[in-house]
Amino acid sequence: SRTVTRDADGVVTVAGLKATALAEEFGTPAYFLDEEDFRARCRAWRDAFGTEADVFYAGKAFLSRAIVRWIHEENLNLDVCSSGELLTALDAGMPAERIALHGNNKSTEEITRAVEAGVGRIVLDSFQEIARVAHIAERLGKRQRVLIRVTVGVEAHTHEFIATAHEDQKFGLALGGGQAAEAVRRALKLDGLELLGIHSHIGSQIFDTSGFEVAAHRVVGLLRQIRDEHGVELPEIDLGGGLGIAYTAEDDPREPHEIATALREIVTRECRAAGLTVPRLSVEPGRAIVGPTAFTLYEVGTVKELPGLRTYVSVDGGMSDNIRTALYDAEYSVALASRASTAEPMLARVVGKHCESGDIVVRDAFLPADTAPGDLLAVPATGAYCRSMASNYNHALRPPVVAVKDGAARVIVRRETEEDLLRLDVG
Ligand code: LLP
């Protein structure tokens, strides 16, 4: 695998610490996250977009109080999509004006909490919500800054992974057919709202810039239409997240500066052509910041050879700590982490310990043929959407997240305990 580093003994290391020592201290399964790498990725996004743009880290990828503090220290903003994420952000000291609240069905309580806290942006997702947020803001004597989320209808042929920008899905208001324009019309009339701009998110794990370019083009088109109809130039465009990362050696992701350059160019060119003031740009990367910074460490429990088929290697976690393989057919790589091996590679399927056959961590991988119980396996690039989507299926205890930096490791999210498991049962 291309994302693990090894020491002279062939043991996988992170920030100067051996996987074997980490497993001994923190147990398995566990996520180990390279703090310096995380911060470097934040800076790469900041530097790529410069001071005339805002970078919102998408907390859904992975959020904890430590993450909020790093984001804050690295001068990023934060995208939250629930009251729970908002609570975590505020609790860790993120200034409310640097938070944007998302969601296609925010509750009255979520909206109220956000408006009261003074979040910088609420991204409006439906006609009902436009009225609801305006009403709540007016009742609180506030004027809430908002964006309207639109679906730009990027055709699926642009790239298979951006099929979520189709108009037939639950998010946003469609540009085609005029719903987005109608939403703008309504929002501009309401005293409780200060409409700052348009938001678009075309999907996730995207490898080329063309989908973003099409989205930018269509959003600028809407800005022009708004100027022509209302005489108002909206000052902001948020183009969402979605930049892909390398899960396997076949993946070839774009860098933040590539996407920044492409977006800046197209927005600037088209705004000038339309006689619009160039709006402030923002983006919301989640996966591209946290995904590559962590790996999951598992211990092998059993090795079952199916002659003529493959070998099933069972680890001590599974779909409760990484649902992505089962849910999206996602691909991961895996590496023997606790030692070097000169054994021949064997075709292996790394599976978890849950009671269903779809409980697969890595569908097809080559591992040394002498992989045996007690060995440690590292699955790289599990920083995004693994801990945040982890479950207690089969009453598994959700694993800890351990931050590693300069040869020191500290828990930033602790392992669940049996006490945690029993605590919610009543009677
Ligand atoms: N902004 C908005 C409005 C979003 O809906 C999302 C992701 C992001 C930003 C961040 O996207 P990213 O840069 O992380 O791709 N659970 C799935 C991914 C769902 C993404 C949902 N929205 C997965 O594990 O692949």
C-alpha cells in the first residue's frame, strides 16, 4: 500500500511510533490519526484558496473537540449538519460566526440553537425552511445570514461519482425549472434573512475538476439572473466539498491548488463577462482533509483458507468501525503492520467479526501468505466517514481515535466501554 510508512524492521509507523507499540498501549481496533498531516492538509487548502476565499471543514467526515480546535487554529471555518455537530463545535470554542449549518430537514430546535448562537451561515434547503428560519430569526430579533442550496443538474456523464448532483434527490432547490430563482425571490423579501449567496454541493469522492466547473458556471448564471431580476449582486458562492482521495493505488486525486485554480478562473472569467462583481468563494472539504490522515489498526483473529477461492482473514472490528465497504462497495488497501514478511502474496478478503456475510473491510487484497492470528493489519485512509459512521452493531464498542504527533500519542476520542453500552438501557 502506498500510504503506510515502515521502519527498518518492517513495522508500520506513524509520526515516529510503531504500530506494535500503539496497539499495545491503546488496543485494537483503533484509529490512529497523524495530527501534523491533518494540520498540513488544512494549510494546503487555506494556502490554495487564499484570503479571498473561505475553507469550511466538513465536520460530518469526522468531528471531535480536538478536531474543532485544530480547525480553528489553522484558520479554517466549520460546516456542521446537525445540532450535535454544532454542540461539539461550540463546546470546543469555535466562534459561531465561522460555522455554517447544513441539512435538508433542520428541526426548529436546531435552527433556534444556531440562530441564538449566531452561526455565520445557515444553508437553506427548501421553501419551508426559508420561511421557518426567517420566522425564528425575526422572533429572536435577529437577521440571519443565509445561503440557498441549489442543485445544478450536472449530468451523470461528467463523472459517475457526481450522480448526486442530479435534480432527482433530496437536497437543494433545482436551478432548472426555476425553483432556485423562486427561493431567492422569497428569501429576499423576508426581514429575518440576509441572503448572501448560493450554495452547491455536487457529490463526493470526485477526481476531476470538470463537475465543479460546470457547477460554478451554472451558479454564476443564477447570480446573473438574480442581478437582472432584482438588481442585487449576491456576494458569495459556496461550491461545497467532494474532492476525492486515494484509497488504493489506482486512485488519482486532484490537489487543493488544482481545484482552487480551476474554480477561481471560471468564476472570475464568467463574472467579468457578465459584469458581476466577483463573489467571495467558499468550499467545504471533509474527506480530502481528514481521510488520508488516519489508518485503522486491527488484530487478526482467524485465517480461513477456502481452497481455489481465497483466504478469509478475520479481524477484531468490521462494519461497525468501517461501514463504507458494505455500504458503498468502497475499496481500501491493507498492509501487514506488525512485522516484515517475505512470504508469497495470497489473495485475501479481510472481514470483520459481525454476524453477517457482508461484513467486509477489504474485499480483495494481497497479504503475505504467512499472515496469522496475532498479526496486526493496517487499513489506511480511514480518517473520513469511518469513526463518524461507526455503530454499535452487535453491541460492538466503538474504537478510539488516537492522535499521534512528534512521537507522542494521545486519545482524542476514547474507546467505548461496556458501561457505555449498558448505560442507555432502561429497566
Ligand atoms: N458539503 C456538503 C454540503 C456535503 O453534503 C458534504 C458531504 C461535504 C461538504 C463534504 O464532502 P467531502 O469533501 O467529504 O466529500 N458518507 C459518505 C460521504 C457522504 C458525504 C455527504 N456530504 C462516504 O463515506 O463516502
